[in-house]
Amino acid sequence: MIHIYTGDGKGKTTAATGLAVRALGAGLRVFFAQFIKDGSSSEINFLKEKAPEKFTYVSGGRGRFVIGEPPEEDIRLARKTLDSLADALRSGQYDLVVADEILGAWKAGLFPLESLLALMRMPCGDTELVLTGRNAPPEAVALADLVTEMQCVRHYYSKGRPPKRGIEM
């Protein structure tokens, strides 16, 4: 099954990491790749520490937003991460494969839409594939089996509150 967590609301990565925790708790194997992010968040550190034999992590970013024309280094990292995801799906070693912020990476121009759709079309047996990020393209939504859209009704960032460790990072 292919899951998409999208929308402008908070909680897309949180939903994906929650699913990873559930899978790990059931003894499943998880491959977790992040685009744009650098892997320094509390939840990723926890998963790497607590489940090293069942949790594989790949960072495909430099930990900052990509605005305007994407730098070549960000494009290179995104392509490398796409290759890692494809390898993980083909390997049959993982029960859950997460592509966190892949939709944001696509929207930022780090790779073409066809690369995203090709990943989604890969035969992956019983492996669950999770895609997160804002602005899910209609073509990806059409291929997904589960789509959840997080909607922002109110967010305290608008009041100037910075990200809090353990809550947003």
C-alpha cells in the first residue's frame, strides 16, 4: 500500500514516524529516508538509538529550505536519496519504507515528477510505502491507497514561537 500524508498542517512527519514506531514495535523492519532534512531531529535520533538492527536511516538534505533555483548539491542529494529508496523497495528487506518530505523536494524542483511517480509504481510486494510533504501532485494522489491531508487551522508560529525541541524538532 502507498500512503501519502500531505497538506499545510503540522503532523506529516509525525504521522510517518509514529507509523515507524508502530512497525518497529511489531518487530518489522523500517527504511526511513528524509529529503531536505539532515536527520538531526529528536525522533530520528531516538529511532536510530533504540532500534539500530531494524531501523535504517538515510538523510537526503542539508537541513534547510530550498527556495528559488535549487543548488546542485541539493539536487545531487535528492537523486541519491531517490536511488536509496528504490534500492530499499527492490531489496525486499523492509516492511515499511518512508520517504519523508519527498513531496516538498519534488515541489522545490530537486527532481522531476516522473521520478516520484516511478518510485510509486515500483513493485514492492508487501512493503508499505509512505510519502510525506506539502503539495502532493494529483498524479501521486491518484496512485496512492491512503491519502491524509493535514489542514492548518491555527499555528503558534504566526505568534512568533520558534520551534521547540521535542515538539517540532
